[in-house]
Amino acid sequence: MHGDRLTPDHHLRRRKARSAFTRTTSRLALTAALLSGGSALGQTNAASDNSAVGQLEDILVIARKRAEKLTDVPAAVTAFTEAQIEAAGITAPRDFIAMTPNVTLVETQNVGTAFVVVRGIGQARNSEPSTAVVVDGVQQVNPSQFNQDLFDISGIEVLKGPQGGLYGRNAIGGAILITTKEPTDTYEFKVKAGVENGPGYTEQATASGAIVPGKLKFIGSISHTSNDGTIKNTYLDTEANPVKQTSGRLKLLFTPTEDLTVDTRFSMSELDTRGFYYNIVSDVNDTSLPVRVNNAGIDNRRLLDASVKVDWNLGFATATSVTAYDVVREIVTGDAFDFLPINESFFKGLLGFDMNQSQFLDVKAVSEDFRLTSPNEGFLRWIVGGYLIHTDRYISTGNMVDTGNGVFPVYRSPSTNPLNPQATFLADSQDNMAWALYGDLTAELTDQLELALSLRYDSDNRRNTTLTPTAFLPNIPGFPQGVSGEVRERTFDRAQPKIVLRYKPDTTTILYADWGRGFRSGGFNQTGVGAVAAANGILGVSDLFQAEWADTYELGFKKTLFDHRLEVEGAGFYTRSHNPYFFVFLAANSTQNLGNLGLVEYKGADAGLTAHLTDSLQASIGAGYTDSNITEATDRTVIGNQAPGVSKYTINAALQHTWDFGKSSSLVSRLEYQRIGDTYWDPQNSTVRDPVDLVDVRTTYTRDDWSVALWAKNVFDKRYNAEYSPGGFVFKALPRRFGAEATFWF
């Protein structure tokens, strides 16, 4: 390992290794990211320096919580180095997910609602995540944290398949590891400015250096992005999706001795945008309707994260303690069903008045992860640890009478504002305590055969208190009415074992087989929604939703050919998921609810290759296929259907050319293509989105200590709906975006 530079090393370092194409493929599922070589900086995704010109370089990853070559890891891991992140212009989760086969991202409703789907395993509103997201060793506590600006990132890893053995509950589909840049030993600075259509603007600045040489160093970053919006609200004659986001990050790395390091990190993010600008259609492919909500509303999200990581080398092992505190707060207001002006709305015709809505989320969590990790050398390598997290979560949702005077946010009590009187209101608080014990043992049985065993036991106690005032509790004839102050409590627990066998017949080939179990905790819908769902004939939805657990079997291989100029890989998988979630929106009280299917089977494959075509031209192509089948459900009519949220297949491809103009300048041109296959949205398969084709381009010129870039995303301005929700709710995807940026290092 070596100190980080703020300059992208693929431009300013190791010019002799410049044309070496750093591999960006997931070792089982080829990725479409391809970049020129050079080593990535920081702990994760560091590339080796010993590649010859024209060869793909080795990348180090920490997928198994220790540094290993990506080609040696018996798992599906898509890794992005710092150089690759810079060259591809990755600034948000959607950017790296678009380059990861068999993984999709659904961005809808509000900034905190973004669903990652890995090999068919996805999530829904207000659910636990299906994919664990770990930033600098700290696991995010709520899905609303995921969708935010990415800046000063040194590495990203996307792991497919259950990762519960090491990453615990909510890693049932996989895990995403994000590592930010480390402090430098000397003072260095970076500034970046950009402009895009909307119009939109980006300003970023980073400073790093030593406070006490050899003992204490820091890195601090701040980022501000804004855009007036790109989706028109024709009724209000304004943009539906303006956004402003300000984020900051500070790291302090204290090394009092050679054996002890203390890594303290703080980050914050404030984002203001809008949400709830839906259309109602019967066909998800219908994009003809403009946004016509009469309430622009607000979507304000505040994030705060603080953590302290201590590493102490004990000789026989390294003791690691990670203590974290997280705050998530989001208020969203806007139009309610059917998202039309008052005089045209459904409820105006039915009830004589229209409605708008407000939703408030407040989450606070404290967590501790302690583990012992053996040295990398030796016949046996092991990890043992424990995890503890306490989470307080409050959520309120409600409809208000739309009098034409706007929509006012509602937090913890029903509105008494005569301009926007409360019609429905539900509120719940949740006090959750979860703990886990875990261990991992890897044994080199022979020079060619390795066996890895991991086991984690998670216990998640959930205590839900109904805070809805009695006057607002649903009262459905034939169903018991809830009680204000009622406490419901349930503990969800499960062991998550995993077995991996790796065979390495030669230095360029690995074969592997694994079986693993993933677990996602259950929880509580808001009190009374089960009765409302039953009254509307919706099966499988109650006030409680069950925990989900899944078994996955996988066979895979990785192969390097032609003196490390070509890499091929492939894997097949089969998953049986018990009690998977599905989403239901109840317009009667504007609640977002989870139900359970009985059993869903997923089977499919990932395959791909990455090639160094010439010393300056690199290419990669990857594909993923997932077939899902609902085999058990309360609603017998959905048996045999595809599971909701699943895209039948994905294709990712990229082509990149590098021109070197001497030792101090270069021009990198990059073309990316993504195809998302047929996508299903509800258990009834009531509508299927046709395949979506997207093209991105980027050109970057770098000279000495500055660079300029031109870029465009969704070049051909493909118009499609990002999501379809039961009831016909569709949310528009982002149209074409384009811009320019300049970066300076000093």
C-alpha cells in the first residue's frame, strides 16, 4: 500500500504502464467498465505495478475483509479502482450499477427511495435493504442513505450473492463496498467545477496533508451540486425535479505507534429536491403523459454519519473496532392520488375535494462492530467478531385536504392548519435492537484447493409503538381497530452459513462452487393497514411482514488468456427465497406497505470478457440473465408469474481509447452501452416494461496538473418510466444529460 494522491494516477503516474487496462469486471459477471491501467490508490482496488504494457493489471479487493487479488476471489465481484472511477465519471450510484451485469437500480418517488436489485433479489419502499452498503467499513443503517453524491472515492466493489456470513442481515442479495480516499503525507489540494444542462452546476474542493508528520493526517472534502431540473411540470410551468445537494466529509488518521491506528470520520449531506410527481397509466411503457401535479411539494433529506475505527496489531491477529452513529431525516410532501390538478382529480369527483400528502422519516442508530482478523499468511486464515446496533425509527404518513393553498409538511402530529386540514394520518415509532456473532475460516487444503467456511447468527428485536391518534386509526367493519399507544414486538433471527470451495488448477484459472444463506429481517407496516388492504381485496398484506431468507447455489470460473490480455468469466446460480417482499400502495390512506410471497425461485447466469485489443484500445462486454418464478403465494393467481422488480436480462459493454501525447498529456475517449431487459413490477405481472437501451459517452483531456472533460448520459434521450407501482403509478426516468467539467490539482 502507498499514500494516496489527489491526482488521478492513470493520468499523471506510471506512464509506462499507462496502456495497461485495469480490469473492471466482476469476477463472475463481467463488468462493462474498462479503463487504462495504473494502480488505484488506497486500501481497496489497488492495482499492481508489475504488468507489462498491453496486459490487464491485477486489482486488490477487500470483498472477504482482507486484501486479495480480484482474480483469486471465488465470488462475483465487480471492482472499480480510483482510476476507473475518474475515467468513467462515476458521481452517483446509478453510474457504477449501470456497468454491473445482473444488477439494476430503480430511482423513484423521492431521493431516499432507490432500490438495488441483484440477480432478482430486490427491495421495496420502507423495507430493509436487500444489499448491504458499507462505506469505509461502516454499514449503512437505512436505504435512504444510499442515493447520494459520490466524490473523492478510491474504490467500489459490488458483490453478488448472499454475503451474510461477513456482512450480516440485509446482505441477502449481495453487498456494495465503497471506500473513500485516505489522507496524504504532504499537503495537496484539488478543486473541480462543472456545468450541465438544466442548467446545473458542480463545485468541489479537497484538501489533505499531515497535521503532525508521521502521527496525524487529515483529508477534508466538500461538494455542492445544483440543477434547475430536466423534467417539466406543464401545469405549474416549472421543472418537477430541481435539486440542490451539499455534502462534506472529514477524516483524521492518527497513528500513535506502528501497531495502532485510529481512523475518525465525519460526513454530512443536505439535499433539497421534489417528489411524488407521478402519472397514472395502465401500461408501464406509456410515457406520453406530462407531469401535471398542482403541488410542487418538497423533498428535504439530511444525513449525518460519524465513526471511529481502531486497528490494533496484536501479532497473532489484528483487533478492529468500528463504532458509528447515523442520523437520517427526510420530509416529503406533494400531490396525492391521482396526481392531477384539483378539478380533474379522482377524489374531487368522488368526495368533493382533492388531497395532497406528507411523509416524514426520522432514524437514529448507534452501532459497534468488533472483530479479530488473522494474518494473511499461513495454512489457516480466520476472522471472528460481533456486531451490535440500536435503531430508533419514526415514520408518519398522511393525506390532507387540498384547498388550493399548497401542501404543508406534517411531522409528528396531525395538521390543524385550516389551509391544509388533515384527512388521514398514521404514525409509528420503532425501537430496534439487533446483535450478531460471526466467524470465517479459510483453509488451503492443498496448493490448488481452498475451502472457506463462514457462519453468522443474527437476532433482530423490533418493538413498534402505535402513535396514531385514536381519531385517525382505520376503522374497517369486520376488522379489529388498532389502539393508540399499542406496542407490538417481534424478534427475527436466523443463522447464515456459507461454504465455498475453490480449485486453482494453474495460475490463470480458478473454478469454484458455493452455497450460502441470506437473511433479511421482517417488521411492521403502519398500524391498521392490514385491515385496509383486506377491505380492498389485497392478499398477503398485514400489519406485520415476515422475515425473508434465501439459499443460493453457485458454480463459477475465471480464466486469463493470451499473456493476461484477455479475461473471461462465468457463473450460474440458483436461489430459493422464502417470504420475499412485495410492495402495495393504499391510496385510501397514502401508505406504503409490504407483503410477503411464499416462495420464489431465481435461476440464471452471468458471463463476460475483458480484452486489451491494442496497447491503446480496451473493450469489455458482459451479460446477465435471471429467470424468476413465484411458486407459493397467498394469492394463488400469481403462482407461476415472474417476481416483482426483476429484469429478465442485462447487457453492458464499453469501449475506451487512450491517446498519449508525450509524458504530460493524454486524451481518453469512452463509450458505454447498457441494455435492461423486460422488467416486471408486481406479482400479477399486470404490465411489463420493454427493454431499455442507454448510451453514455465521455472524453477527458489531461495535462500536467489539470484536466477537462466533456460528457453525456442517455445520449439518445431515451424516454422511459423508472418504475411502475401497483395501481398504475409510474415515475419518469431522467432524460438526456450533458455537461463539461474542469479539475485542478496543486
